[in-house]
Amino acid sequence: MSSSSRRFCLRQGTWATHQELDALIGPLNTLTAYKRYLLAVYTLRKSFESAIHEVTWPEHFGTWRPTTLAVAMEQDLADLGLAAPPTQPLPTFSNISSLLGALYVTEGASLGARLLVRQAASLGMTSDFGARHLTQQVAESDQWTHFLTVLDQAPEFDELLATETALSLFSYAMAAVHRADAALEVQKHG
């Protein structure tokens, strides 16, 4: 497989699940929808960032590292009077392919952040209140391009393993949305 096709293989292998997650989250057109999104995505980001804390970064990554958002998201949650939900550990990324599959999901989120930051702004969420993490993602616009370079230059790449890892992160995110729904329901009814 040529390195330039790696991104497209990952996109093709995860497209349906990614669309399912997007539909589950839906538009952020109410404060409740935004809170739900924030609770769910925080769970994924915090778990992911804990998992990559243990990673020995491959040499071909150079100085590039993924965007970390959990701290900004914790501030956003506090702004909205939400407690940071408990997280569940992700498996360690034991090889380059599984790490690249996970990074495809987390770094790819920066593309969607461009739309989400506008939706959040319409709800009064800003870089100083409630949407720090989105503002940070949008500000780091070259992260995706740098990730694609890292993906293309990986000396080894197992498409199936990378796709399976990406799918597992999308599935984790969908489960987090359902947990956020339950948490908001409890909060609503005391």
C-alpha cells in the first residue's frame, strides 16, 4: 500500500461508524446538546491522553505530538457547572499501527471542530468560557497536516490493526454519549 493511501483506507474503514457517531451527537444547537457533547468527548479525550502518556514515541514522529485537550475541557466543564465524568481506560497502543489508528480519530476531530466552534459560539461559548478546547483545536490548524505526514512516513503500517483501533475509539465515544445522556438525566431529575 502506498503511504498516501493510508488516510483514505482509514476513512473508508471507519466511515459508517464515524457517521453513526456524528448522527448520535447531532448539532450543538442547545445548551443541553452542548453539555452532552462536552461530557462525552471529555471522557474519550481524557482516556486517550492517559493512554498516550505511556507511549514511547516512534522516532519518525520527530517533535510532533498530538493535541491535548483534557485540561481545557475540565475548565469548560467547570464553567458549565458539570463535574468531570469518570473515565474508563483504553488499551495501550502497543505498536505504531494501533497508535496511528487512535490518532486518526483524535486528530481528525480538529476538522469537525471548525463547525462546532461556530455552533458553540451561538450558545455563548467562547475561548474564555465553555469552549476553550474547541478554540484550541481550531487554533492548531496545522496539527492535522502534520499528523498526515507522520501517518504517511510510518515505516510500517498495518491497515487492519489501525482501522480496528480507530473503530474502537469511535465505539468508545458512542458509549460515552450514552453515559452522558444518563448523567444529564440524573442531573435533571436530581
